[in-house]
Amino acid sequence: MTAKPTTLKDLTNSGWTTKSVKQELRDNFLAALARGEDLFPGIVGYQETVIPEINIALIAGHDMLFLGEKGQAKSRLMRTIARFLDPEVPYLAIPGAPVHDDPLRPISLAGRRFVAEHSPEDVPIGWWRREDRYAERLAPGTKFADIIGEIDPAKLVGGVSMSAEEALHFGLIPRMHRGIFALNEIPELDELVQVGLFNILEERDVQIRGYPIRFDLDLMLLFSANPSTFNRSGKVIPQLKDRIGAVIHTHYPRDRDLGIQIFQQEAGLDLGGPYPVVVPHFMNQIIEQITVQARRSKYVDHQSGVSARFSIANYRTMVASARQRAVVLGERPAVPRISDLGHLYASSLGKLELDMMGSHQMSERQVLDAVIAEAVKTVFEEHVDRHGLEEIAQIFGKGVKIEVGDMLPSAAYAERIQRVPPVWEKAFEVNAARDPAVRASCVEFVLAGLYAMDKISRGQDHGRITYTVG
């Protein structure tokens, strides 16, 4: 293996050539595309919509704005773009340099002076890693000095002229020269900072305190924003909007199964181990349908959106509740039930922003109850449509009372339901006849569904729910 160059002379002799960041990204992206690689690993549901637009923007060399509601993987997409950078690039490893200068084309005064005053074998070269060439900042509270720069008073005291480059302390953007800088929630950025960004996008230079410091900055700029704020008049200056090369519109999963795939992937749960968990498909469907219903609800602020993190957190809570019951009662496997959804307040409240006009003084808890009830009804009706309500309803005789609860042993359900009809095998895609815990989950789903369809009544006392049939 050839050793990496450590001096400017070694680098020149190696044949290394200068590339702009966008050319580097383009070349590596096209090579990955030609190899048939998974270009954006872990990104689900965007293969036909968002990813093609990113691909074209990368080939075109555009700075990008990711426009979408919260929880649509905007930040993740921006971070993934960094994978198309080279693993390492050389830079001038000299004292006092404010940026990672290209050894063959330094832009800082310190870099140019050092190269001019030393022979190539005496100019040291370092290597800047891919993971260090991406920086991200959240716009709220960000000041001009944070991302552009400021005059350093200590240097003025030392006798440096205020108009000299050496008097400046550079912010994140100049220091990310030859890298990628991402800014989240751009409409929340102060207008003065937006003007500074416009300058960088237009001229690739930096002006600090009225002093034009001509820096031939080389970087890709990425932004994210929520449409409701980005499109509001006055939030983003028109000149800045006009200079952003490509707007990438993100969206929530357009298919419930994709939503399930996302939350299972992102939750990162091990359902095996000493306390295994088996999640019936209808419970996964309900978790994602809760999120779908929340996004449709007139009580929830549609402009804010309902993040995919809502589904992820609720899925983790449901599994945790089932696992706790299994450990306490000594049941294996743990099987989530409808009663486990009673713990979703902890993982949901705070993630829903209510529409003050539509909620009519409903509390967040009441809105969540309504959303969960509608989700259970929707999923149950889908199963009923396929397999018939009457056959499922016949499981429960007239005048029967059945108590359910998240800490009730599965055997308690079996006492009420003496036989498990064949329809359950078709309707719920689980073998309810063989496992009491799976049977208990099916019983709760049927009861909750029948209640949602006004077929039976329900009473609640100290966390336990009693359903009355007939």
C-alpha cells in the first residue's frame, strides 16, 4: 500500500489534482450510480419521488433546499449526501491557517504566504476525513458571527489592522471550505445572516463588519425548512430563495406498509432475547394508522405536521408495555394488545400540536384518544371487510362480560373464549389457537373493534376495561 503524501512535493509527485467539492460529489455519485449501489441506504419511500430529484441536483451541482414538514428525514438526507465525498482530501497542515486549504490552490493569506516562502518539501500536508467535512447548524439563535465570522478583539489588541484578514475569526461556513454546510430551519435565521448567506451563494465571498474579505470559498450549501414558514412572506429574503439551485420536496409515507417499515427500522428494537416479543401485524397497522389519523385530524395543526418519530416512539412504548407484562407474569412470548396503547400518552403527548381553531378546547389527551379510537376502527373494518363481521362477532355470546387490561394474564382471556374459530387464522395472520398471549391480543382487537363500530358497550375502572356483549 502506497503511503499518503506528507509534503507538498510528495503530493505533486503523486499526481493528485484539485477538484471542487461539487465536482468531487458529482464524480463519486456517478461512479456509485454506475455500480448500482444503494445510493441512500436506510431511506424508505422516496425511491420514486425524492431521491431522483436529489440525484439530478447532485449531477447539476446545485445547492439544495429540503422542503417538508417535520419528521420527513430532511436532516438525514442532507447527512447522507456526505457519503459521496472522497474518504480523505489533503490540506495545508500549517499553523495559523483558518481553513483546510487546498495545497495546490490555497485561499487564505496564511496558506498563500507559507507556500510562497517555503520549498515544496518543507510544506506539510495533512488529510481531512470525510466525516469531518460535513457541518450542520440549527438556524434559531444562530448569529452572524457563528456561521460567517467576526472581528477578533484580541487580535486588534495585538496590533493587527481591523481591515486585515488576520483580524477575523471565521465562522462555520468559511471553516467548512471544501466541505458541506447544512442549515436547518432557514426561515428562523436572522435577516442579516440571510444577507450574508446570499453573498456566499452569489459571490462565494465573505463580508464581515463591512470589510470585504475576498475568499474563493468552495463548498456545498444545504438547507431545510417547513413549507408553512418558508413560504410565509418576509421569512426568507427573495434574493436568498432565488440563489438556491434546487428545492427538494419531501413527504410522509404514502403507503401504510412503508410507514410500518420505517418505524420498525428506525426503532432498532431486538424482539428476541430472553424476553421475546411477537407483534401481530394488526398491532403494527394500528400504530402506523394512529399517525395517519393524526395527520388527517382536524384537531391537529396540519402545518406543523406529525413526525415519523411519533410512530417510532409509540411502537417502542407498545413493545415495552408488552415486554413488561410478560416479565411480570412469566409469559413467553410477549404479545402487544390494544390495552398496551393506554401507555401511548407518555410517548405521544408533546409530539402533537393542536389546531387552536379546530380543537374546540379539547385537551391533547382527548385528541389522542379520538385518534387512537379512529385508528382501531379503520384497521378493524379492513379485517372485517375481508373476513366478515358476523363470523367474528359470533365468538362472543349474548350477555357476556369480558375484562381486559395491560397486566391481565393471557389465561384470563381463554376462560371467556372457550373456542377459537378458524376465521381468526385468516383475519389476523397469527395462530391464535396455539398461544394464549396471541389469543388475548386477538380478543382485545375484536372487542375494541366491535366497540368502535357500536356493536358492544364498554366501561372503564382503574385501568381495566370491561366490554359487555348483548
